[in-house]
Amino acid sequence: MDSDRRTPGEVLANARSTYADKWTVSAEWHEAEGHYKWMADDLGLTDATILEIGVGDGRSTLELLSRGHTVVSIDENPECLAAAKARLESAGYEATVELRGAVQEDDFQHAVVYRTPNTRVRTGWCHLIEGDPVVDPGLRGWLERACGFDAVVCWLIGTHNARLGSNFHYHAKEVRSSGDYRLVVQNEVYELADLVLNRGGFLHVVDRGEVEDSEEYRNDVLSAHRDQASTTKLVVERCSHIVTGSVAAEGGKEMVMTPGSSGRPFLKSSLGLVAITSRRP
Ligand SMILES: C[S@@+](CC[C@H](N)C(=O)[O-])C[C@H]1O[C@@H](n2cnc3c(N)ncnc32)[C@H](O)[C@@H]1O
């Protein structure tokens, strides 16, 4: 069918599938470069209960499970949930998937309406749940009741074009670019972590950006995240980084960098990943 004549629901289905295919190439690169090990080491917990926002193809989740964690992982993309389940099961882990979304569309836009989750959390398992914390109030209520979390991780959040172009909710929030999108999701994750973390628990956000070993750089990153945390009880404690020396994995999703609060231009020689850790007092 001519792409111009596809319905918003068809555009969404295609964008989800293309995104899942591309992300797995990027994730393979992140895994081969040791980035997931670095993230899990930086979080620094073992045998904890973790809420992950954004499962990708499950490689980040696999790293968490290998540390003895119980994981609840939320993703809006059913294609990513299916890929993650297959990966986790083939590595020998118990994984469940709960699909909850119903796509609705008019001539121009789509929306996804989610029913309340009914997964029961089991120690040592991974529970993969379709949802989107930004537009999914039933998820928030369920997460508050399901169990206490020792950490919330939001690693490398990003999305496909149909969310930026034709999603009713994100359009209403005036989200037009990857940068807007990341900020909206991360802000929501700060609020969610405030609700579901046990006392002493951590929020661990990993993003792409300029990285360098200087006080000015660290203050720039920390001050951007302190703004994000300012409506919550969370205390932004530290940031760490790893230089990746690249902005894109061949064939995968191009890495779009997030600037610090100063908005300084990027130094292309020092692009990498930055992890920001906050604590719930
Ligand atoms: C770039 S991938 C990163 C996945 C994984 N954390 C990793 O580091 O490999 C981002 C994932 O977040 C999911 N995602 C993006 N926005 C989301 C949202 N608002 N709610 C739930 N999942 C989301 C995407 O579908 C995708 O699977």
C-alpha cells in the first residue's frame, strides 16, 4: 500500500517493528563494548528488585538478571517485549509478558489505551509489561501496589518516529523531537521513582551526551538533573561517564545526544554515556 495512505495504526505498527530491528543492532554494539556491564556496575546492587523503563531487546535486562535481580520491565513497544522475552528465555531466565495496550486511531493520530496490569511479581523472574509511564495511570497505581523497588533504571530511553509524529498524547504535550521526548519521559520517571522506590533506593538514569573529566562538566549534568528532580524527594547524588568515541552503531539507531543545562556545543571527541544516580531518602 502507498505509505501516504496508511492509517495511523499502520504507521505505528511499521514504526515499532523498524525500531525494534534497528535497536537490536545498536544494543549488540553496546553489549560488545561492555556498556551494559558498566551501567550495572555503576548501579552497584545485587539481588535487588528493579523497575526498568525501556527494555529494548532485553540485553540490558539480561545484565540485570545476571546480577541476581528481580526485574519488572516496562516498554511501550510489543515488538521489543517479544524480542526481550525470547532473549531472556534462551538465556535460561523465567520471563512473562503482559500485553495491555489497545491502539485507537482517527484519520490523523493514534493513541494507546492501557488496561490495569495483573502480573504477580515473583522473586528472580523478569516480568515484561506493555505500558508507558507518561500516559498510563493504571500502571502507576499497579507499580505502587505490586512491590517495593530498590532501584528504578532508565537506560538510553529513545523512541520511534510514530510517537513523535502521530501519537495523540505526545502531540498534545508538544513533544516534537527526540530531545523533547527524552525530557518528558525522564521527568515522568523521576516522579514515578519518587512513588515506588523503597527508602534508600536509587534512580539510575543513563543518557548519551558529551562526557569529559572536569568539574564544569559534572556540575552541568548534575544541575540539569537536579532541575528534573526538583518536584520530588529524590536527591541527585553523583554522575559517572564512559567515553564511547562514537555516535552511532553501524546499521543501528543514530545516537542523539542530550545537552547539559548550559547548552554548550558538543566536543565530538568526547561523546559517551553518562549515568546519573539519585537516592530516595
Ligand atoms: C533505546 S532503547 C533502550 C533499551 C534498554 N534500556 C537498553 O539500554 O538497551 C529504548 C526503549 O525504551 C522504550 N520506550 C521508549 N519510550 C518509552 C515510554 N515512554 N514508555 C515505555 N517504554 C518506552 C522503547 O520502546 C525501547 O525499547
